[in-house]
Amino acid sequence: MRVVAALSTCLVAVAFAAAPAQATTQIGDGTLSLVGLFTPTVTTGASTGSFKVVSGTTFQISGTGSFAGLFGANGTANGLVSFSNTVGSTVAESLASFLTFADGAGGNYDFSVTSVKTLNYSVTPGVSTAISLYLLGSTLDSNLGFGATPTSLTLSFNSTGNSPFSTSATLSVPPAPIPSVPETATWGMMLMGFGAMGAALRRRRSVNVTFA
């Protein structure tokens, strides 16, 4: 009997050792819009720029999907995000806890950044600035038992003249598709096409029609 018991114990131990590790629970699909977002500090330069928020800046949120129950909850933004002024370029980043927001159960979701892609960069000093960024990273919530889940944050900010920057942002799980960025050659072909269409229309208007 002792031999059988020992053998059973060994088989159980082997079974546990062979069993795959339990997968980490991830956050379900959903989006989160930041309402009444902070006014950031934005710097631009010859090749790089930065987006800085004051530590502890607060905002309210409105969500869909897994974040649907968080309407009106509070969140905070912290840190300095670096980005390129070249549209389509990606800058590696390591910024923990860039955004945190209440999960409605006494804890917080926590979004950290791993890379920043420039989607739009239009800066005319003293006239207008329009910049759009695609931040890739992950969100977790240890309070609800959620491990790091792939997440994107599409971030845009604009200013006219010397006015403060207005900002909007949307967090997406899973990451939202990256908007396509037309290359220079593509823009040139589009402009040539528009020019050809305009010339054709002008020729049509100049044709005289006579009736016998």
C-alpha cells in the first residue's frame, strides 16, 4: 500500500509539473476617451519634440466595452513623452504609469508607454500647431487581477497663435489600427491626379456646341 501511495503522489506531482501555467487574465475589448483633458506643455525642435503633462494632472473619462462602466471616473496623467517631428517615424519609449484611471472597484488601471509614432506634425511657429501621436504600450490593473494587456493611445493636440494647447486622447484595447501615413511620392501622385482632373474639367468647359 505504501508503494502504491508513493507512486500516486509522484504521478500527481508530475501532472502538476507538466500542466501549463495559467494564462494571465487580460482586459476585455474597449475604448476610453479622455474628457476635459489637461492642457499640456509641448516643445518642438529640429528633429524631436516632447509632450509634457504636469504630475498629477486630472481628467474625466468616458468608456465603451470593458470600460463602459467608468463614465465620469477620474484619472491622472504624468510624465514626458518624446516624439519625432518626421511623420511616420517611431521613437522607442519607456514611460511607466503615463495614464492611470479609476476602475470603479477601489483600484486603478495603469497605462505605460513603449513606443511613440508620429501621425501628423504641422507646426508654424506663432500661427498654428497640429500634432497627432500613436502611443503603443500596455495596461494592467492588479486590483481586478488584469495583467499587462496590449493597448494604444491616440493623442492629438492643437494650438492657434499663442493660445494654450487643446488635447484629445482615445485609449484602445486591443490597440487601434495605425492610420496609414501617405508617403511623399503618394502625395505627389495625388496632387498630379487632382491637377489632371482640373485641366480636363477646364477643357470640357471651353468646348463650344453649335446646332444646325
